[in-house]
Amino acid sequence: MSLVFAGVCSHAPGITGRKDRADPVVRDAFYAAYDRMRLALEAARPDVLVVVGAEHFANFFMNNMPAICVGMGEHYEGPIEDEAWLGIKHTRFPGAPALSMQLIQDVMQDIDLAYAQEWKFDHGIMVPLHFLTPRADLPIIPVNINCQGPPLIPLARCYEFGRALKRACDARPERIAVIGTGGISHWPATPDSGRINERDRASFLEKFLANRREDLIAYKDEETWREAGQGGLEIRTFIALAGAAEGHTGELWFYAPIPIFAVGCTVAVMNLQAGQKAA
Amino acid sequence: MSLYNVQKLMFQLNRDPAVRRRFDEEFESLLADYDLTEEEQIALRDPDIGLLYVMGVNGQILMHYAALRGFEWNAYMEAMREGERKYGPVRTGLYTRAAGR
């Protein structure tokens, strides 16, 4: 089999932790988009869900920071944050260690990886799973791309990781779903929290949905940092996902800035089955 | 290097229940285990969230320390703004740009 589902979504902690402070009309439309994504994910009947995230110092710190790390645990748990603060109860998720090992081994033909048999999820993975696998019954393989503590892996390598992941998935009989989760332009955890550079955000999403590799990997971190905020460095997760779905375009199911969530809230799904090829 | 130690303390506090227990029960002894400047110790002890922000603590670590010390979201935002007013722009790290907006 191969990838049976690929999409991206936001993961900001305010999405669940500050839900009561958002405009309920916009918030509920966003939640409905997550639910649409959940239904599409379930309809794809995946055996496992690979979550390419950008964690925030839950497991990895500057004492030993991997550029990319893939989980190989029997199970995972989270959130690492206070349950009340995040608005998500502590949950245990099944892993898929044998498949993880095989995927890691295969991806390492092209990209050096770290792996971890122990992993505590923070909001970067908990928020998407809260909406997409609410029963916590789908085996998870977490992937972290360091987007928080520079130096960061180059964007072209993120795309290449996605390609390698796709190749590894193609070699497996399991039905594998993959999501990328991160922010585009945003300044989370700063006094500018809630600010978004809409022009940058729209331009990036257009390139992402068209899956134009050259345009995506042409971004410069210094420019992203200056124009789109330190949170904009998380485009690495979107770019990896685009690499995994190379040759396919995407469809935007939801976008709206929700300032109290500190992010432009996004749900998009790649047209893997529709045969819509990127230029 | 010292900022690294401030962030390391917060990182370990965030993920290790044993460090959290020491934080609750023997705060000074916990601080002593990290190589911190006097200013950093004061900022952690007070806590002065605005000063920690200006020092350059990564916001993704600081926001949890602020929550742990009882700062709800709006108070946390205001503490960072107050830090900028009182101590100037963020001194170093990924968050320097935010102060120069």
C-alpha cells in the first residue's frame, strides 16, 4: 500500500486551552473543519498515523537536539502541559514500533534521523489528535522537526525527508496516513501573539497547495523570522508533508485567523486519490 | 551559557515530576543545582516573567513557567510587555525580533 491520507492542520495550545475566549462562530467552523478532516482520515482506513510536528521542548532540548526525530515507542502519552491549561485530558496512545523501525531504516537511506522509544506529546501533537483521533485507538508514529532551537534543518531537506518517508511507506503493506502540523506566519508566546502577516501567510499557502517544491524551499529563515515571526519557522512541517505528497496538490478546507488562538487556523488536505498533479 | 541553564531548569521542570516536586518543596536547593547569575535567580524566584522574556528565554518554555506561576494568558502577555518597558528589548535568541517589531 502507500500513503492513504495526507493533510495539514494547526496545533496552537489556545485552540483547546482558550476555546471559550474565541468568537464562537469562527471557532465552531474551525472545529467543524477538523471534524471533516477526521472523517476523511477515517474513510481512508489507515493502520497508522504519522504526525510530523514541531514540538516545543517537551522531549528535545538544546543539550542534544535532533534535526529530525522519529518515534519508535510501544506507546506515547500526553499532554506534557497542565490538563486544565491545555483543555485536554491526559491520554495514552498506541505506537507502532515495528513499523517505525522499518520506516526509519528505509528513510535513513536518504536522510539521517534520530529515533526515540520514549516520547511525551505536547500541544503540538495533542491538539491535532484531540480532534482527529478522539478515541486514541489509532497507532501513532510521531515525527519531530526541530523548529524551535536554531540551527534548524534546511527547508530542502524537509522536503527531501517527506519524499523519503513516502518512498518508505510505498514499500510497506500497511495503510499509512500522514499529517503535518505547524503554524505559518505567527508570533506565538510573544507580546505580538495573535499577529499574523496575512500577505506572507496567503503566499505560502498558495505555494503549498500547488505543491511547488522550488518555491517552498526558496524561503530564507532570516526573512521568515523577520516577516512572518519566529513561529513561521514551523513551515518545515508543511514542507515535509508536501514532499510526502509530491506530485499532488492540496485543497484548503479552512483558514481563518483567530487571534486568541495566536495562529491562523488552517486545515488542508492533499488530493492523493484524485490524481490532481502538481505542475 | 547561563541563559541555557535558565531554560534547562524550565525544560526539566516541565517534563520531570521529580523536578516539579523539588520546585514545590525545596526551591532554593533546586536553583543551586544550576549555574545561574544572580539576576537569573531573582527573575526565577520573584518571578519576573518580563525579565525572563527580555533575557531571551524561548517563549515556548517561558509560557509554561508563567502558567505554573499563576499567570493566566492575558497577565502573561502583559508581563512580557512590562518587561520590555522596564528592561528594554529582548537581549538575545530567537525572540529578539519580536521586541524589534
